[in-house]
Amino acid sequence: MKATLRGVKIRGLCATVPQQTYRFEDELKSFPFPEKTSRRLGRVMGFNEHRIADEKTTPCDLAAYTMNHLFRQGALRKDSLQGMVVVAQMADHPVPGNSKVIHGQLELSTDVFCSDIYENCIGFISGLYTACSYVAAGMDEVALVTTDGGACRANKLDRNTYPLCGDAAAVAVVSRSYDPDDEIHFVFRNDGSRRDALLVPAGGCRMPATAETAKMTKDEMGNYRSLNNMHMDGTAVFQFVMECVPPLVEEACRYAGVDKGDIRYHLTHQPNRFMLEKLADLMDVPREILFNNIVENFGNSSSVTIPVNIAFNLGERLLRERPLVCCSAFGAGLSLAAAICHLGKMDFCELIEHPGNGAIACPA
């Protein structure tokens, strides 16, 4: 699917990561492998440290804290907010959706339209398309909230997934624009035939979580996990990304009518450093404009990696500049998404920390 939405822009963006930091060096002893091989893997993949929320802090808490920070700073006003799109693959409750929980936490007006998208790694781009559609349909301002607590889906004895997991939340404020250059071009692709390559087998209607599904087993590589944990065929996912992402970006550039060489930054979902270095080389894109440092500093927070990427690597630069960027993502499904736009001249673009303990109120 391809679509262009005009008269929309990202007015500002704030990403939040937990203060609580876990170092790969300290976790080596938990993995059932020789420390030497784990260190070698960590250097290649970019495992250094990751941020994981404490057990009292939920994805909704991370998101509400981010929103309250923006309210306190005056960067977002409750009386101007017309809609809120919340993207996550983890929920505070089976019912109601996260958007209603956050709405209540923030004591928003009953007029605010709330919607939930159950999505993973391509979630920021899917949510951006939805938020932009609401603005194009008549809303003046919509908060796009991406939030995730993906670390709870990984097993601490699984070196294949746990070191790269992280928690985070972000709020991108999407607003109406009368600048004719403010348009966003989207391309989406899905291949459900490969869905087993990245899967949590148990916990849904097809296989409810039970004591039996919680039992850990050892795989052929020596990792431990249960059916309640994330199962990833790393080779299949890598092949999917190398095979499908470069053509996706080429297609997005053609659709947007831009030359790939004109893209100033490639703001890509970040699963690990190794994959992104290979992807940059395969796309013939300089590594310095396809950032690959999010997993080593914060971890892979699924739908939140692109906002964290933007805030961490560009930050205040986007208050002054307005570069042409390509956002691209790939993940469970298996799914792909890309968006091309001029990003910048924002009112705010920052990365903050959450203090933990389920806080939603920001310090004065």
C-alpha cells in the first residue's frame, strides 16, 4: 500500500527511557555460554547496555509521564488536543485499551478521540499514518503515542533476544500545516507467510498461557525460553531485512519523487548494530547517516526505536534544521514500512528519563 498525506507535520517529539540501566557486562554470567563468546557476540551486535523499566512501571505509565512532561513544559496543551493514537504490543490490561488508560491517567477531556493500534516494530510509521489521516480528516492536533515494555517477553537466559530488549515511550505531536512542502509519503508491505520467524507462541487465544507454556526448554543453540517468551529465527529475520528493506526504500523514494542521494538521514528501526551496518552497505548508504547506536545505549523498544533514534541522534538540531529523511522499519508479521518527509523546525525534540516506581507526574 502506498499513500501521500498532505498538510501534516510532526510539530514536536519527546521520547522517554527508564533511568534503570542494565549492562551487558553484568548479564554475561546469566547466559549459559562461555563469557568469551558472549563478549564477542556483544561487540558485533552492539550489546552494551539497555534500559528496562522496574516492575511497578507499565507502558502506560511511561507514556503518561511523557505527556505530563509536555503539558508541564507548555509544549502541548490539553485544550488543543483532539485525538490520541496509542501504539503498543503490550497492554496494561486485556480490556480496556491503553489509550483509555492513558486518557484516564491524564484526566483528558471526554471530547478527545482515542484509538489503539496493536503493532510492533513498524508501529511508529503505522501510527504516524493513522495520526496524519486524522489531521487530514479535520483534526488540528493529534498525539501519536508509542510505548512498549518488550523486555518482559524475553527470557533472561536467552542470549538471542534479552540483551537487545529495552523499554521506552514517545509522544510525537502531529498537527495541521499550511506549508505546501509538508507532506508525508508512506509505503507498507506485509508477508504473513513468514510470521513464525518472530513469534510469541503462547498467551493469546490460539494458545492461552498456562503453567505448561511457562516451562523453559533449551534450544539447539543453548538458549532457554518458554512458549510465553519471544521466539526469533535470527537467520530468517536477517534474510528478510536484507532482501526486502532496500527495495522498499527504493520504492518509497520513487513514490515520493526524490533521489535516494537526497535523503539526509535514514531513521531506521534498530534491532542491532550488525544488521544495520550490513543494511547500510547493501543500500549503498553512508553508515553515518543510517544511525545504529540505539540498541547499545537503550535497547530495542520495538515501535519506539525510531522516536528514540530521532531524539537521541538529532535532538536540538531539528529545532533549527529541516532535513529530508526516510523512516523505515521491519518486524514481526513479517512487516515493512517506510515514510519520507521533511522533518524539522520542530517546537521541541528531546529525550528524557523516567524515574521509575510507576510515576506519571513530572517533578516541578
